[in-house]
Amino acid sequence: MSRVGKQPVELPDKVSVDIDGNSVLVKGPKGELSRDFNPDMAIRRENGAIVVERPTDLRHHKALHGLTRALLANMVHGVSEGFRKTLEIQGVGYQATLQGKNLQLRLGHSHEVVVKPPANITFDVPQESRGTIIHVDGIDKQVVGQVAADIRGWRPPEPYKGKGVRYLGEYVRRKAGKAGKR
């Protein structure tokens, strides 16, 4: 049996779940998320937790079992606590600023890049970072990760000087550069 799939998803106090067949609606203090799951998976509420069961031990049912449970756990965590990705900008003149809800990036292009947040996503640029740290916050883990990846995609870190946008704590392998004539 799937080690991930067999674990029940515990529900915090302020989170409510509505299960209608295979569509699940999760409401919490940060918002609400809904998702339709594969009809082969049986989702039910039991003793203050969500339990996912699979019909057979076929390979694709095993994969769907763990996936369904993980997606449900991410939904519950998102509406109760939320998700955050932190990006770091390195490079002379590279910086980020907030203009209302939009994120304005100066990344060495001939123009400034303006990123508009999707629904349920917020940007934060702490004052003490002087525009070199960006927080992407939201309730949907997939959307938070995709928005952070899109921001990083405007100027990925390059291997010679390390300039660009990277995830906080990301290791960028550096290259030596030209050896020069002797």
C-alpha cells in the first residue's frame, strides 16, 4: 500500500471540507480551494480527517492514491497556513519594487519587467533587503511555485558572475571563465 496515500489528512480547527463525489471544496481562514479528483479514488471524511482509498493494487491506482492524498494535504495546508517561495536577486543595479500589487523588476533589460499577480497571490519586498528579496505568497502550492519560476525565468542566474534571480539558498555552480594569454 502507498505510504503517502494511506496516511489520513488531519484537519485543523478552522478548516472545513465539503466532499461531493470526487470534487472537494476546502475552506479556511486564508481562502478556499476546490478540485476534482479521479473518479477511481474514494475520498471520505472520517474522525476529523480525510481518508483516500484506492479500488485495486494496479500500478496507476497506486500512483493516483499517493497523488490524491498529497494534493488534498496541500489544499488543507494552503487554506490554513499558506505557501511561500522566496527569491533572491543578485547583480549590480538589479532590484525589485512593489507598485500597488504589481512587482516591478529591474534586471538589466532595456525595459523594466512588470509582473501582475494572479488571483490569491501576493508579492512582498522587505524594506531591509533593499529590493533584493522577493516573497511570493499564496494558498495554492502549484500556482505559487509557477509564479516564482516565471519570475526566475526573466533572468536565471548565470554561471560566471552569478548574476540573476535565484531561489533563496539555491546553489549556482560557477565556471572559471577565460584563462587569458600568457
